[in-house]
Amino acid sequence: MSGAGLAKSRKLLIVMSLLALYIIWGSTYLAMVFAMDSLPPFMMAALRFGMAGLILYAWLRWRGQPAPSLKQWLGAAAVGTLLLAVGNAGVAYAEKTVSSGVAALGIATVPIWMALFSGWWGHWPTRREWLGIIIGTLGVAVLSTGGAMQASPLGAALIMLSAASWAFGSVWGKRLPMAVGSMASASQMLAGGGVLVVVSLLMGEPWPQQLSAKTVYAMLYLVIFGSLIAYSAYLFLLHNVRPALATSNTFVNPMVALLLGAWLADEAIGPAEYMALAIIVVGVLLVLPFERNK
């Protein structure tokens, strides 16, 4: 394939990956609530990432891809713990004591944390990206004013810790020994799922007597779309676009969740939500240039 053809294919993959994060991860807010209908949060996350990681790992090994080395497994364990056990499952647990508005605001700080940690390693965002990050965060703040903003101090602190952990793991992971391509996703999900099993046991979470149909269907969606597709897309973006663009989904996901709620649960959308959508679009457009990470 020519250089122009490769560049066009890469841009198409970037667009598809961004759409996967915007739409799929926006819908996982609702899917996680459904999955926890009969599963406790850490057990739900352990099953979600463990099953997704095992499926992807088995498929890659069947196709002849080599298993990760010990150093690569250790790198995967570090990133899987920071992104999945703390970053993702931490939010699920915190949402038991914080409102969706507080959770959305906390998650929207990921690009800010990402910018700070990237700067720590000498790669600061451009002025345009900083402006996009600030405007996107403002948009989520406007969106959150439409709902309740209750939060326990511990829950709010856990949301912020989860956001910082996700950002640090994303930046640090690019500097750790890691398996190539999709094997990186598989090993991180397996390692993160293993850590979550331990956390679930330590928390004393009980195994449910029976799984509801709502939980089963939500888990299937989370495993296939939320993890196998979207998590792999996120890791691809981390290595192919600048951090501000790779994490722009944190601005869009709350809006997608709200639109899905209006569609599936007859939730009302008012002037504040439309204003928030306009602000978020401006913020995303400011971080949109497809520049390769350095």
C-alpha cells in the first residue's frame, strides 16, 4: 500500500476508534447500572474484564501471536491495575454514593490529569488543546447542573482518584514494556481482572444466588463492546493521537449517556443540556487535529 493509502487507512481507524469511545463508552454508564442489578461492582468489573481478556488472549494465541514476556506481563499488571481496577471499577463503586453529575464532572478531569502527567514527561499540550480541555470540562459542568450533585466525601475523593489513576496509567503505560498490538489489550484486561477478583474477595462481595436477565445482557454488552472493542480502540488512540484527543471521550460520554436516557428511559432534555452539547462540541473540535503522539 502507498504512503497516501496508509495515511488514509490510519485516519479512518482513528475516526472509527473515536466513534467507538464516544458512543460505546457513553452507553456503558447505563450498561454498568444494569449489570449491577444482581452483581456487586468489583465482581462485575472482574468478570467483565476477565472474560474479555481471556477471549481476546485465546483468539490471539490461536492465530499464532506470542505470549507476553514476564516484563510485559508486569507492565500489563501495572496498567491494568491503574486503568481497570482503580480507574474503571473505582468509578462503579463510587457511584453508589455520588450522583451522576458528580461522577461526570470527576471523569471529565481525566484530560487535565493526562496533560499534567504528560507534561511531567516533557510533553505538554498545545495552547489550543488546553483551551479545548477547559471548554470541554466547562461543558460537562453545565451538563451536570441539570441534575443532583450529591456526593459523600469518600465517594467524591474516589472519583477523583479514579480519574487520576486512569490518566497516570495511560501515560505511564506507553513507557512500560508491553506486548504488541491487541495482545497489550488482552494482557491488561486479564491482569486487571485478576486484581479485581482479589479486591472483590477482600471486600467480601457475595456471589449472587441468581443472575437477572438484565445483568446477563448488560454483561454481554460490556464484555464485547465496552471492553473488547472500545478498550482496544482506546489503547490504539493512545499510541496514534495526542493525549487531549485520545481522552476527549470524557467530555462526550456524559452527553451520549444523557441522550440514551432520553431515548430509552424518556428522560427530559432541556435548554441547559443543549447548551452543554454546544460547548462540548467546541471543546472537542479544538483538540481534533489528527497529530501523531511523540
